[in-house]
Amino acid sequence: MLKQRLEQKQLQKLSPQQIMLMKLIQVPVASLEQRIKEEIMENPALEDPDDAEPNAEETDNQEDETNEESTEDEFDLSDYYDEDDYDIPNQKLKINNNSPDNDYKEIPQAAAITFNDSLLSQLGLYHINDTEYIIAQHIIGNLENSGYLERELTSISDDLAFTQALTVTEEEIEDVLVNIIHKLDPPGIGARNLQECLLIQLKRHDFVESSSIKLAISIIEDYFPEFTKKHYDKIVAKINCTEAELKEALDEILKLNPKPGGMGDGGRQNQYIIPDFTIHASGDKLEITLNSKNLPELKLKRSFIEMLNSVNEEHQKEAVQFIKQKMDSAKWFIEAIQQRYNTLENTMNAIAEFQKEYFLTGDETTLKPMILKDIAEIVNLDISTVSRVANSKYVQTNFGTFLLKTFFSESLTNDSGEEVSSREIKKILSDEVDAENKRKPLTDEQICKVLKEKGYNIARRTVAKYREQLNIPVARLRKEL
């Protein structure tokens, strides 16, 4: 049975200003410039730095002319806005993101044709008929970013029938793929798997008749499973070659490119890391700078406030409401940008002080265990806010540029009862793997014993977890001749 009733509830909701602030905090400095420009374009109450307002004398003259021509208002403007709301000090109506010493600098990027256009331009060098060109063009359009063709030839045949009204067999498509696409540069383009990709490159090698290349082709063609699993003893026994000859062949294979598409992808823009913070160590002091170069200056248009006193249109109410809405939106945005600056600055100062020894020395073993809660308590912010700051921001140090969240780590207790960072253990693990005998790589169990000898009592599964996080393969796959 349906019933209707009234009840009161208390709900916790974020205000539009809070939502705007959270979004701006999450935006890295590389995207903030574009975000500010979009706001300036959308909100006429914000002054465009490239289109400054007239000077004060010109404005006064315009005001005098306007006041002479204006008539009495049909209604009281104070009914729609409070003049005290807009009696704001100048410093709160604008925010300058730049220092006078900062120069506006842009990163030049070379213009380049796209990966597909590069391949299509090479088709013009082949004497092929219209049908072959359409097939080749369609194959190129189906290539992945890696350069592989992962679609089945039957699907390509169906596509050509539906989109081009061209009926071709799988054999015809295979012929174009092998005799045309596989001959394009870079070598390996159009391969359907890693084995075919490596074979294409080996067979197009400048010294394809050399013994090492012939042996490499034989390994990839006939003993690919053994090669991927690094069962070199089985390969030596089956091919009846020496270990030195096998090593020469493997060296040639390792020179090949497993993802040839990356070499020709000129259409993809290079990704430059623009640090949000810069930490410079000088003696025992840290100098922290928040990157605000090239950010447009935000300034509220005083003319919008003055327009409230000169509106005299048929729909004055709507005009006043529109101006007030845009003024409020502009004020919120300027305040949010200022709050973003303060939040990022306070958070970075807390992290730098917490990990001061590392930023002074660059020694990863000096990193302290640090979680989001630790910094949130120092800066008196919510954990989610600190997470937004850490997840998308980069910091430039004397020892490189790092993602801020990499300085957060779990804590473990060593034999002395001291808490150590998991980053410290990962660094030792990585050093041990680098120094191991590649003929007999260390297993996870052996690495676990080494760490226990150094005073870090952790389980083998933890070693395996850290090894995977460092993208270090298992011992069998690290084996070399």
C-alpha cells in the first residue's frame, strides 16, 4: 500500500564553490593555463589580459557621458543586489600568477605527419592497381598503435564488402599484406604477432646471409616457445650450436623492435613533464617554488560593477541578474585559484619537511614511511584533498623529476624495531637484482634471504609484490648467457 508522508533529513552536500576548488586542485599546472583561458572566454566579468580595459581617465569620461544620458531607473536596483557585496578591495578582485622576473616561454614542437599518413605516402612508391591500393589502405587504417594487425582477415574482407562494395578473398588480402604492407618502413609493420614481427625484421636485415642472422631466424621460426621461456639449454641441444653462437644470435634478436608502430607515430605529440613544484637544496635548507609561469593574470572587470548602476533596458531585472551571476562566478573562480595555490603550497611544504633528508641528499634509503593521513594531519586538510594534490603533480628536485605520490609509502619494521619505508626496501631489492649473476638470477626466495640478512624481515610474497611493482620479471626471464 502506497503512503505519502513528510519528513526532514539533513544531507551533507558540497557547494558549487567547493566542487570548483576540488577540480582545480586536481588539475596539474600543465592544464591549468588552458582551464583559466576557458573561464576567461566563458565569463565576460573576467578581464582578458590580451584585451585590457581602457585607462581610468577614459573610463571617467565614459561614466560622465553615461550619467548625463541615463534616465531615472524604473525600479530600485538595491532590491536585486547588495552594494556591500561588491565593495571589495582591489587585491581580492585579481590574482597575478606570475612574478615580474618570469619570462613567458613555450616549448617548441616539431610538426610531423601521422603514422598512417607516413605509411600511405609509401604506397605511392609501389606499382599497384586500384584494388590493391584500397586493400592496403584499409589494412593500414586497421593497424594498432604498436604497428600490429590484430583484426582477422575475414573481418577486413567483410568491411571492404560493406564500405567499399569490393569483394575480395582472404588470399588476396594476405597477398597485399605480405608483399606490400610488410615491406613498408619501419620493418615489422603489419605483423599479426610478435613472432611474425621479429621474423619480418630479421629477413629484411642488411646482413641476412650472416651466420648469426640465419641462426636467429631459425630460433624464431622453429623454437619460439623455448626462446620466450629462455630455455637456452634446449635450444643449444636441438640446433646443435655452441653457446657463443647462440649468444650472438640472441644479441641480434634483442636489437629488434617489438613494437615498430612507435617509431613512425609522428602524429602523436611528445609528452613533456612540466613540474608543478621545484625544490632546490642549498646547504641544509630547501627552497620550494610553486610553478605558475605562463598562467594568465586573473582580474575582475570593474566595469561590470559600474554597469549595475547604468542598466536602463526594457528587461532590467534580467540584465541585473545576469551581471550579478557573472560577477559571483568570477569572484568564486579567483578565490578558488588563490585557495588552490595556498593548498598546494602548504601540502608541498609539509611533504618537503617530512622527507627533508631525502630532498637534501637524494638517497632513497632515507625516505621515511609516509601516508596521506600523515600530511593531512599536518596541513589540517581532508585525506581526499591531499590525495588530489599528490596524484597528478610533479616535483622537480636536484636528483630528477618525480610524481609526488611516489614519496608516499607503507611502513615496515626492521630487526631493530625501527619503521622503514617500503621505498627503501624496493631500492635494495632493485640493487640486488642489478648486481646478480645473470646466468643464475636470484629467485624471490633468495632475495628474501638477502633482505633478512640485512635486517628486513619480510615474506617471500611481499618480495614478489615489490618486484612486480618495479616491473622486474621473474628469475627465469632475467636469465642471460
